[in-house]
Amino acid sequence: MGLASSILGIITDPISNIVGKFVEDKDKKNEIVKEIQTQIISQENQLIDASRDVIVAEAQGTPYQRNWRPTLMYILMGLLVYNGVGVPLVNVFAHVQLPVLEAWNGIADKMWNLLTIGMGGYIAGRSGEKMMQAWSKK
């Protein structure tokens, strides 16, 4: 079920009620509601087409264009593992206090927000990519 289908299920009755306040002719009201629904579906299709075009353009580009998101995620996850696992293990077993943790704590909240948004965008992008592949096979 697409976004437009979900939206249509939620807003069909309110749209019909609003249009009914201004249009007394039942057939004309139904025609207007149907046109609004058609426009919503059309907008969703345009969004899907635009998303598909971006994914296709990225996939047909250079290896760097195709792999920038996974590479970024590997780097970020490597940093998280290093600072969250590696540094504490060195502290425990080698009894050496690495200054990394102080630097880690000094990272601004806005940078953490950027990381969170970036990871969310990556996950959404990969999910969208997989959905588009499944959708195109139908």
C-alpha cells in the first residue's frame, strides 16, 4: 500500500464533507472528490518516479557515486566501534588512558544530530532503493 492509498483512506471522508458544504449537487461533489483523489495519486507517482530517477542515476554513475553511502556508514560505524569498544578495552587491559574518550565527549550535539539524521537518511535511502527494485520487478 502506497502513501497515497494511506492518505486517501484517511482523508476521503473529510474531503467529501468539506466539498459537500460548498457543492450541493451530489454528482458534482463526487466528481470533485474523485479529482482530488486522482491528484493525490498523481503526486505520489511523480514522487516515486523522481526517487527512481535519483537511484538509477546514482547506480549508473561512477563507483564512488554508487558506494558513497556504504563507505560513509562503514567509516562512521568503525569510529563508533573504535571509540565504544576499542578504547575502553585498551583502558582496561593495557591500563592506558587514551585521550580519545575526552575528545569523543567533546563532540557537539549538533554533530550527533547530523550523524543520526545521516544514518536515518541512509537507512531510508536503502529501504527506498530496495522497495523500488521490488516494485520495478512487478
